[in-house]
Amino acid sequence: MVIKVFLASSSGSTAIKKKQQDVVGFLEALKVDYTQLDIACNEENRMWMRQNVPVEKKPANGIPLPPQIFNEESYCGDYETFFDAKEDNMVYDFLRLPPPPGSKEAEQASKALIVENGTHAEETNAEKSLDESRQAREEEGEGQEEEELRQLEEEEEAEVQEEEEAE
């Protein structure tokens, strides 16, 4: 299985460049087999990436920004979900790869499989933890969007009132 990282070689955004470097550097440190696919110089790569990011994971404008990460044809996530997985020591789960023996992630997975009296020894398992982390981040983003919309509406109402008072 080859991990595909969609990048923009000529991005004008420093933030995007840093995120891309963070993903690539971390994959190299883990010695994960990956391929960089440039969306800035290759229209096929750009279209494939845009078409294969799930609708629910696309931003409001519908155009996902790099880096986007796939395991072959299977979508793994964007930088934010990668970062969450990295912080939770769940990168191999995020990449849909088996963790190497002896890694923290492998130890967590084996502990989750230990069964005592028909129940898990630990209440959380790797997949549930990562899903909850993703869901919390999405909910946080939705809350921020709602707050921004509310503020814009209030500003527009204030402007309309000022205009009416001026007349």
C-alpha cells in the first residue's frame, strides 16, 4: 500500500507549505512508503484529488486545499486530521496501515484487544478515539462558522439601522 500525499509545489501560502513539510517530514521519519503528487503542475492530480475527497470533508467553498492524504484510493484526511492522529499517536491508524511492532500505536491496539471476562480491558480503542477526535474538531469548526455568520448578520443589521436613521 502506497500513501499518496497531494501537495502544491508552488503554493503562495506559507501555512500550506509548512503543513506540507510537516506531513512529508513525519512520513519520512516513520519510513512510511509514500508518493508526492503535485496539484500545482499536474491538472490530472488536482482533479483526482478534488473528486476523491469526500463531500463531508470538503471546505465550504468545495475546494480542498493541500495537503490531502490517501492510502491508494482510500481517503485518509487533510492536515488537521493528520495532526490530530499524530498528537494521539494514531498515525498508522489514520493512514490505514498496520503499526510496526513495538510502536506506541501497536501497544495501544494490543491493549484494546485484551479481553477480560468478555469485556475490553480498556474502554477506548484506537478507531473510536480517532473518530471522536475528528468529530470534535468538525463540531468545533461548525460552531466557529455559526458564530462568524451570527456576527456578520448583526453587523449588517447595524448598518441597515444606521442607514435608516441617516435618512
